[in-house]
Amino acid sequence: MTEKRARNKKIRNIIIWSVVGLLVMLFIYSVFIKIPKSYVDVQLEPILTEILYTEVSATGTINPMETVTVGTQVSGEITDVYVDYNDKVKKGQLLARLDTRNLRSSLDESRANVEKSEIMVEQTKRSLDREKELYEKGISSDLSLEQAQDAYNNAVASLKIAKIQLNKMSVNLGYAEIISPIDGIVISKDIEVGQTVAATFATPTLFSIVHDLSMMKIEASVDEADIGKVKKGQHVVFTVDAYPDDEFTGVVEQIQIQPVILQNVVTYKTIVYVNNPDLKLLPGMTATLIIQTEAQPSDRTVPNSALTFEPLEYDWSILKKKGYSMKKSELAKDQESIWVMRNKVFTQIPVEVTFTNGIRSAVKGEVSLEDSVITNCKIQIGEKKSGGLFSGGEEDE
């Protein structure tokens, strides 16, 4: 009985140590021996037929084509305001009104001065007529006649001045009604009812009215190094922060030769005209512009990154395992090339670069629009990250 227990214990120990040994071997294999999986991501770009441009970058501010500031030439208290921000107005429309009591008092005073001056003219005219009669009879002297004539002339002049002042007061009374000078939209209102405006030294601004927001302009600042490339009529593409996914277009209208110098940086103001039919663009928005300066029609264009791509030798052991192969070409010294993917074959094609805009290049060579050019090839060793850079790549079996 004792021998049987000893034998069973020995068998049990053998089984236990066998299991432990197997687990250790599995651990060593999984950590130190097992070859990790690899994932390949070959990035391809189409070969295009397009017009390439050299480009000049700039920033600018969007403004209306025409902005009219409406002010007042007389002082007074605002009694009525008839429009608000964004209101559409017509030429001649009443926008606001000033208190007219002081202006009417000044007008009445001017009328009284005219009446007073008219009376003085009549009085001096009668005195002059009497002096003339007495002078003809030899009773009055030359001096008396001259004094009477001067008094009459002064009265006539005073009457003219009084009439001018009356007309001025009448015009000032008309200025108490603030009228829109154009058809447009109110974009600024700087007054409220009860506010006092003073036009003693300068004309205060009450409203700003833009004629039409369907046509805007961008006042862009172009660096002195680029201004020589910019010409009237060139096409402009720009974006604004309010609509980051939208691309707007415009045309260069004017290059102003007056330099703008700020912190030793010289720029030139360039005016770009922009259509704004849906009124998305608002005054004051900041625009980031690309001015297309030189056009180059091209039969074949590729991304510039395709010209710098070169397969790495140490990647080929993995690529060959996945069924890829390589077909290299004999290149002349300093000759450029691109790599295309043809049925899992990395195929090198010699090319000549005829034009570049810094982003894409026009090339000549045995390049087909049906090819896809390789811009990068990335290999990840280890655990595949779902949704990451290599989520669409191939995996080792």
C-alpha cells in the first residue's frame, strides 16, 4: 500500500513539473522567439493633367467696395433715430433727427436781422435823397453828401450780409435731418436718442453705410520679395476662418506702390476684388490668400514627395514576403525618378521635371495617367493599432 502511494505521488509530480515546463516554454516562445506581425502601408497619389501655378501667399482684410460715413455739420441733441444695424436704406431716406429749437431760434434771429437791415436801407436811402436835393440847391456840402452816400452803401452791404446769414441758418436747419446719401446697408450706428453731438471742430460720424455687400475687396499685404510677381488680373484663391472648408476666389485689381513699413518689414497693399453673392463674406474678416502668378499647363503632374521617395533596402524582406517585387531603372547622374505601383511591383520611372510650384511638379517621361505614384511606404512591426495609420495595410499571415 505504501509503495502504491509513493508511485502515485511520483506520477503526480511528473505531471505537475511537465505542465510547468510547458508553460515556461510557451512563455519563452511568446516573449523571445515568436516573430511579431508586420503591417505595410503604401501611400499612393494619382498622376494628374492640370495647370500648375507659382503662388504668392498673403493675408488681408475684407472690406466693402464703397463705404460712406454719414455725419452732421451742426451740433445738437439727437431726438429721433429711425434705422439700426444691418437696415437697408435708400438714397434720401431720413436716418435721424436733431433737436431744432436752437436752430429755429437762430433762423428767426436771422430773419429779424434781415428786416432790420431792410429798414436801415430805406432810412439811409431817404437821407441820401434829401442830401442830394440840398446839394443841388447849394445848401448842403460835399462832405454831407458823401457821408449820406456811405451810410446808404453800408446799409445795403449789411442787408446782403443779413440775407447770407439767413440762408446759412436755413441750410443749418435742414442739416438737423440726417439723410442717407446712397442706397446701401447700415453697418455702423454711433448715436442714440438723447446723445449730444458737437460739430464745432470736426464732423462727428453718426452712421457708416456700405453701398453693396455682394461685391467686396480684400486689402492684402504682399511682401516686397513677392510683389514683383503680382500683376493686375491674376487669379486669387483664399479662405476665411469663419468657413474653413470653403474656398473663395477673386482677381487682383490694383497694386499700390506706396510701401507700408512695420518693424522693418516692407509690404505693399494689393487690392483684390471678390464676388460675394451669398453675402458670406463680412467686413473685417481676415483672409488668407494664394495669388496664382505664373501658369504652366502640364500633361503629367505628381506630388513633390513622389520625387524624393526611395524604397529602403531593409524593408524588402517584409515586402517580398507579402508578394511585392521591385523593378529598378538605370538612371543618369542626377536624373530624377518616380516610383509607381503596377500589380504589386515597385516600378521606377526616370523623369524630367519641367516645372514646379513647390507642391506639385510637371514631369516628362514614360508616365501614364493610369499609374498611381508612390509617395511613401511605411512598415509597422508589432501589434496593429485599429483605426491608426496602418489600419488599411496588409498583415502577415
